[in-house]
Amino acid sequence: MTDSPSARVLATLHGYPRQGPDRELKKAVEGYWSGRLDQDELLRTAAALRAGARRELRAAGIDEIPTGDFSLYDHVLDTAWAVGAVPPRHRNAGLGELDTYFAMARGTADVQPLEMTKWFDTNYHYLVPELDQDTAFAADPRKQVAEFEEARADGFERARPVLLGPVSFLLLAKPAPHAAPGFQPLTLLDRLLPVYASLLAELRAAGAEWVQLDEPVLVQDQPGAVLGATARAYRELCAVDDRPRLLVASYFDALGEALPVLADSPVEGLALDFTGPAAANLDALAAIGGLPGRRLVAGVVDGRNVWAADLERALSTLATLLGLAGRVDAAPSCSLLHVPLDAAAERESDPQIARWLSFARQKTAEVSVLARALAEGRDAVAPQLSAARAALASRAGSALARDTAVRERCAALGESETRRPQPYEERAAAQRARLGLPLLPTTTIGSFPQTAELRAARAGLRSGRIAEGAYRERIEREIREVIAYQEKAGLDVLVHGEPERNDMVQFFAERLNGFLATRHGWVQSYGTRYVRPPILAGDVSRPAPMTLEWTGYAQSLTERPVKGMLTGPVTMLAWSFVRDDQPLADTARQVALALRDEIADLEAAGTAVVQVDEPALRELLPLRRAARPAYLEWATEAFRLATSGVRADTQVHTHMCYAEFGEILSAIEALDADVISLEAARSRMAIADELAAAGYPREVGPGVYDIHSPRVPSAEEITGLLRRALRAVPPERLWANPDCGLKTRTPEEVRAALENLTAAAREVRASV
Ligand code: GLN
Ligand code: ZN
């Protein structure tokens, strides 16, 4: 190789799916939990999966591979373990190491697990480290060192251990249950840095030339104290003798004010995301004069979406970057953990569409093509570049991507389609007259327990073991039972129970044009749980009504109103892979129009109450505050576009499964729903006060039954919660309902809880 600057471009990545080609890791871990596999068998399977992944990366032409990104459960949990942040309740549970690790992940009969929460704005969930003023960190480098040595033994000269960095580790942690009041994890930085220094020294001793420390928290708005802590952390880690070179990585958005902080630190390299909103990194980097003499790992292939990359555009970004750093390497924007393994596995469904897709295996090939194009010249990869151009052209030109009727309809939309014509007070009066509900009306959120029998029937229908007619009878029977039960329990607004739905997004994705299903597109959601998100690939339209039949059937069985039940546009987007060739707002509008038609059909068929669930409204909130108002604007507009076509006396409900509204409170109001149900049981009704304080003017159902727990609340407890809510919400605007759908609970728990709910509502009604 020559010594021209371009000859230095390598292909690398931040992390690879852990699951194995056929989700072997899930099977092995669950096998270990159930006692079918012993520890050695589990660890052997895990090692074989890592070896397999390394072979794939080598074959794909990846020059420098990540190590330590593999995990039996979660990489944040692994970091907690590596720095000795094992809470006393797990440490002292009397378990072996591996079982202590899994106790942190999922608890045992005696100890609670760590809490789990979403990893930034992805659908991956990490375990939240628990820290307090007594946390004594201690380095445990064994996993990192072993996985690095394993790669070296396998002949990988260039392997780069990847760990979560100290600032992100502390900011993603939370105070342990008995931490001193006001305790802030970041105050432990001085105690934590020597532990990181020792991990780095061990990795260096094992031969690591580079170590990557991930600091994704730096793509969020951080106060000066955090930026100061970052500067200090990297100054101190760089002062350690005999350490590897440090590559500090960020992804999911631009570094913003953290960029100069890291650029001024002595670290030898940065990994930056240059896709989506993070493309702003490019100008910012130029503005600070680049990273002369240092390494830049350039995330130019979107690591969290599923589309074949625009290699020409990536090449031109890389070409610009080559002038801005001492050395530039090509990489996906983030760990490939967030995409499925292999788009080639989808060929059997549709070879044309499979070409448009790029999952982990294809993305590694893409970065390797980019690195070669820069190192050896475009001619060396001409066939790959032309295949990529052809794939892009095929996607752009396909009838799936552009449906003229949908586009014309969207273009013709005006302001009036996104507003209900009548003010809320007028609607509320019309709805009161039509529905005749008592004070504190009782309802549920939609789903009833999904029994194993029901799931088996659905699987049977798919595999052809059960005939369509028999399946339909099964669903009808279920709906009859659910309606009869709700009447008997005395609920006021009924649901059909959603027995026909596998998942609230997938059900609609399967019925809308524009969405594709994958056969093998599994992505880790948390631990051993994998999901197969639909791919929103084209213009969205509704070929036929989606919910009319079962909602109508349910309504035919009762005099009481049955809610029509739909998933909102934002949630449809949040839990799918979305197209990257138009703004999200446009995609949301198309989904909203399909829902609007569905709601019009429901209304015409006599439905008086529709519920449009938006549990993901807060999830899609951009990581940077500056981008949030624009997001909330289109997100709430899409909801109103879906729901505002109804008559004044048709009641629109929405539902969200969380209670921390913070900055989306005004967005909740902008939805203009007549009734909102939300999570509140776990937060002891604080939400009712918050809504009241914010002057929320419409009806609310703060949840009074925590459906995440098998515990059945007593009527007294529910009465107490309702009385508590009445301190903030007047009785004519309060509903009584559970926190969320009942599908994960048992029929027995649900029966008991709902009877208590209606009894409590009756009692409170009598006293107001
Ligand atoms: N209607 C859905 C259900 O009850 C809502 C689920 C959700 O909010 N995640 O299952
Ligand atoms: Zn919910």
C-alpha cells in the first residue's frame, strides 16, 4: 500500500448483533435459565456465536473489529459489572457469578432486578445501573480482556475493545433505592475514573492498541457541569501511563457543544455519526478546524435503519472528512445491534424489495466497499457501486414508494382537516347527551388477556393448521365472553378485547399498503426478547377497513358503547423501521389519513367512542431540545388529522402508558382528544396534579390499576386513588380505568381487579 492519505482508510464498526443467525443466543440463555443447559454449554454457545460473527466480519472485509460488544443480556449491565457496580442485594444473594449477573437482569424470587429503560430514542432497553454514595467501584476486566484475547487468538490483528464511557455510565445510572436524598451519580466520577484507568491498563497489557469508549449522552443537551466532567474525565484517563489510544464515540445525533470539549481533550480519536440529524457534525467539525493528526471514525452508513446506503453520498462525505482529520475510517453510525442480521434472508419473500434493504451483514459490506473505494480507488469496487445505485433507483422508482393518489390527497390537505370544528365544551355536551354515562365512567384500555389458546389459534391460522372459519369462531367466542364479562362487571364503556391482534402495530401494518413484514428481521428489544418491526417502505393507504368487523360484532352484542380501537400514527412510526427518503412528518400524515378513513367508517357503522393509542408519542422526541417543538407540531397534527373528522357527539379517546409528561404536557393538550387515559397507579396519581396545574381542560382517566403487576388492587385502594385524583380533577371530568391494556394479565386477576374497579367507582360516585 502507498502512503497516500486515502490509503489509511479502514472499515470498522461499533458493534454487531449478538443473537446469532437463528437467535441461538436467546435459546441458549433461556435454556440456561430453565436448567436445560449448564453454564459451560451456555458459555460455549456464546463463544461460538462470537467466533461466527468474527468470521462474518472478516469475510465482509472489516479491517478492525470491535470486541466486548457481545453480551449475554445487555452491554450497560456488562459495564456495571466491569466497574463493580453490583448492588448489595444482588451481590449478597448467595448466587454464583453468572446467576448474580442474571439476578441483576431479571431478579429472583427474593430480589428485584435493576430497572430497565429505553436506550436513547431506539427500541433497545438497557438495565439502569444503581449507584449511591457507598458504591465502591472495582475493576473486573475479565470479560473485556477475554473477548479481546479471543479475537487476537483468532488471528485478528486489529481488534478494538468497546466499552460504555464513564460519563455516560454515570448519567445513565440512577440513585439506588436507599441513596442519600439528592444523591447524583455524576458525583462518583472521581471514584470511577481510576477503575476505568485500570480497565484500560489491563486491555493495553493484553495488547489492545485502541479502546473505544462510548459517550452517547453527549449528543443530548448537557449542562456545563457535564461538559466539564467530560473534559476532566478524558484529561485524567489520558494521563494514565501505558494506556491504549482512546477513541471516544458518539451516535444518534450531533455532538454539538460537546464536540469542542472532546476535540480539546487529549484523546487520540473520535467516532462521530454523520447520518440523519447528526449530519450537522460535518459543518461543526469543519468549524473547529477538524481533528488534525487524529483519528476520525466516520459513521456514514445509517446503523439503525434498514435501507441500502447511498454509497455515492457516503463517499463524498468521507472525501470531505479526509481533509479534516489525520486519519479517517468508514463505519456505520452506531452499533448494528439495532438492525436485523441479514436482508438476504428476506429474498424468498420478494427479491426486488430485498435489494433495497441493508441489515447488519449488508451494512458491514457497505462500509468495506467505502473503505476500499477510498483506499484503492472507485474502480476497485465499481460493480458494488453500480449495484448500490441500481438498488436506490429501483426503490425510488417503485410503485410502492409513490402512490399518486396518496400524494395528491396529502398535498390537498388544509388546516380545516386537522381541527375539530366544534370547541371542546360543545362536543362534551353533545357526547354527554349521546352516551348518557354516569360520573366517573369506567372503561378499560383495550386488550383483554391473550390466552395461550388464542395465540395458538393465531399461529395455527398462519401455518394452515386451523381453517379461517374455525379461527373466526374462536375470535367471536372470545369477544362474546369479553362483552358479557364487562356487562356483568358493570363497566360503562366496553372494548372488544383485541383478541385478533398479535401486536398493536403489526396488526395495522399487515393491513395497510406501504408496510412490509420481514420473516427473519429480529432485533433485540431487551435481554432475550426480540421483536420483528414492520418496515414502512412506501406510501401508506388503506385497501379495506381494518377493525370494522370485530368492533361491529362486539357492538352488536351490547347496548353499551364499544370503543373502536386504533394505533396512532406516531406509534405506528416509532415501532417500525421508517423510510428515509421523505420527512417523518409526511409519512405520519399518510398513516393519519388511513386512520381517518377507518374512523369515518367506524362512525358510520354506529361507533360512538374511538380510542387512538399513542403510547410512543414521547419516545420519538428528538434527543436535542431544539428539534422538539417541530416534532411535537407534526406529531400532534398527525393525531388530529386522524381524529378530527368525526361528529361532535363522537368521543375521541387517546391513551399513553407513562406518567412523566414533562415537556410534552402542552402537546397532550394539542392532541385535542376528548378523553385521555394514562399510567398513574405507579406514580401515585402525581399526574392528576400535574395535569390540573397545567390547566388541562378535558377528561382524564389516570390509571388506578397497575397492570404491570400480578397484584390485584382492592376496592378500597382504588377508591383511595380515585379520591386522590378528585383533589385535582373535577368529578365530571374523571374516568376510572386501568393503566394500560390487560393482555399480559391472567383472566382471574383481571376479573377480580375490574370488579374492584367498578365497585370503587360506584362508591366514589355516590359520595360526590
Ligand atoms: N389498546 C392497547 C391495549 O390495550 C394499548 C396498548 C398500549 O398502550 N401499549 O393493549
Ligand atoms: Zn398503555
